[in-house]
Amino acid sequence: MSVDLRRRLPSVDEVLKQPGIGPLVERHGRPLVLRAVRALLDEARGRAASGDTADASDLRAGAVDDVARRIEAQQARSLVRVVNATGVVVHTNLGRAPLPPAAAARVAEIAASYSNLEFDLVQGGRGQREVHAEQRLQRLLRAEGSVVVNNCAAAVLLAVNTLAEGREVLVSRGELVEIGGSFRIPEILKKGGARLVEVGTTNKTRVADYRDALSPLTALVLKVHRSNFEVTGFTEEAPRRELAELCRERSLPLVEDLGSGLLEAPHPLLKAEPRAGDCLAEGVDLVAMSGDKLLGGPQAGLVVGRRALCDRMRNNPLYRALRVDKMALAALDVVLAEHDAGRTRGLPVGQMLARQGKELRAQAEELAGRLQAAAPSFRFEAGPGHSAVGGGAAPTVELPTWLVAVVHPRLPAAGLLTALRAGDPPIIARVSEERLLLDPRTLLSGEDDLIVAAFRRLAGT
């Protein structure tokens, strides 16, 4: 007669009474410990049911250590800091723009206390959250009005739904782009309740094409900056001023999805990128842009332009669902203040983009030397290369930089990449021609030390 192996397993109470479990309960609380014990026993019962003959005494002996490991895994943070050694400044997968320390401190202060988010300190009654960062944004861009929502796609969605629900939106065929995360302009228009009318061709769209497409159902003209690709060769694009004149003639708003949020070019190679202030000066009624790309701030969708249109967007019920919280406003206000004071190169993104070859070469050579001393089994070599702006901005711009190339006689580059990602903190690099590449452009203060420590661990020195 076979014996049901599950009967040999201890009960939950038996495990909880083991001497080492008490300290775990004191440190982590009974609910977490109880959950870990139940998971341990459930797995053991599953193995026993399948015929695993492991002695139950082994489970009892190792129960405390197993429960402790499970609790540690449960308590581990999923969202962690990483070191960006890729050279991609606005790295979408790595959280885009890092905040300056002053903005991070401000967020912590506001998050950990009450604030006057919607309280008027002068009148002593209900206030408006929009006054905090938006007044600075309006002043900075000399705009009548502004709206802040949670990202640029939300800004475009809100504008379309507010101004064109049930009607037509004209968009050049060459601007029907797909942005990050598979969001496509046609899909955003559809969700906004508007009907897309394609204008012109992929490579050539003239003002006359917009004029010919106008109808009594036309509600607005949407211009979309091709921030993540370029069309070259036999091309033509309707000038903003002429398009704005056409829209004024027909009393239609001209809205531009600018995307990256450039206010001032921090690098000479970015001077060709359109700036928000220039778009407004050329007659665009509303400009939508991201707060966490070239602006260098928190995730946000910023809309600036005519006050009457901004007020209509704010009165849309969707605005409440899309608006940002107090922490984003706190960070945005600090970042905009830096722009207002002309200190954009003090922002991490502006600082990284502005770095030049001489400085980067010195850092790369110093880092390579330190790494060679710390991990002599590897080979480290500094040499010229290119960084990328990232974040779907300036896709063809290659920023000259200096790189540290890493080679190991036995470990392939892909394996090194995996090993660095498994560290604490994880280090994210790139691979080219079977070499691991580290780009100093995107390293924050003190992160050279973290890279040296990581390779020292890998080398076992």
C-alpha cells in the first residue's frame, strides 16, 4: 500500500513555531511570513503529489532559510536605479530625463507633506493647481495659456477631443507617425472622436493640399513633427507661417505636436530641431510637447498657446482624467525655473547634450585606466565614437563622443552585458562588433566608481 507523501509534510503551524521564524515575524510582520510559509508548503505538496520522495525532515531543516529568501524576493523593489552607459541621452526604456537634484528634493518635500496644490494662500479658499508650474511656462514661452497633462500623447488626445470631436482633422500623409509604445497618430485621432483626413503625399505636402482638403466638417489642422525619422530627397513641407495664415483665413486652429519639447538647443547639432517658442511665433495656435525629453523634466504633456483654446481643453471632462499630480508639478516648476534663469546646462539632459569631445575623451581615458587596474583580465581601450539624443528626437544626429571598449579573452560581449545588468545597481551598456561599449556622456556624477566596482567584482579582484 502506497503512502501519501503529502502526509509527511509539516503543517503551517509547525513551520511557524520553528525558532528561526519568530525573528522573521518581528522584522517583516506576520502576513508576509505566513504568505511565504504557505507558498513553501504548497510547492512541497505539489512535488509530493508527483512522487517526489524527498524527506520531509529536509524541508523542516531548511524552512527558515527558504522563508527568509522568499520574503526577500517579495520585498525586492521592481523599479530600481540603473547606470546608463549607453550614450543615449533621453533613453525611453531607462526613464528618459533624469531630474536635477533640486527637482528631486522638491518632489520629496512636496510628496511627504501637505501642500497648497489647490488652495489659495491669499484668499484662504479653493485655488487652482494650474497656477504653480503653468504660469512660469506661459511666461517662459510668452504664451497666453497652457495646459499640463500626463504625457504628450495625452495632450494631443485632449486637444483633438476638445476641438474636433465628431469632425475632421487634416494631417499630412508624411506626418502620420508612430511614436513610442506603438501609439499612432491615426489611432489617437480616432480615440479623440475625430475623423482623419489625409493631405498631400508621403514626401510632398503643400499649403494648396490643405486648402483643397478643407470642408465644412474641418475642425482643425494638425501638424506633427517627424521627431523619430526623417524624409530626405525629393521632399516638400508646407511652411508653418503659410499654413497658419490659411487656418486664420478659415478660423481654424493650427495645432502642432512638437514631441521632444526643445526650448533652447544645448548642442550646435540640435539647432535644426524646431523650438516651441519659434512655432508659436510662426502662428501655431497650440503647441504640444513632452516634459521629460529635451525639456529635461518629469513625464508630462505640455500645451501652450491661445488662452481661449487652452481654457476649452481645461473645461473638457477628460482633462481631470489626464492631468498631472503634485509631484510632477513640483518637479516641472523647478525645471522650468532653470530654463527661465538660462541655466539649462545645469539640467542633466542639457549638461549631457552639451558635453564636448575634449572633456569626454579625458573621462573615457581615465575610466579605461582605472578599469584596467581594477580588472587586469579584461582589456579596456578608449576611442572615438558617437552618442545619440534618443527619446525620438533628432534621429539622424550623431553626437561625437569617446567610448571605452571592453573585451575579455573568454567571455563574449553579450555575456558581459548580461552580467552587468545583473549587478547592483544594474549597468546598461551597448555592444558593437563583439565589443562592450561604455559611453561616459550619459554617466552621472559618481557613476564611474560604480562601473569600476562592477568590473572588479566580475574579475574577482
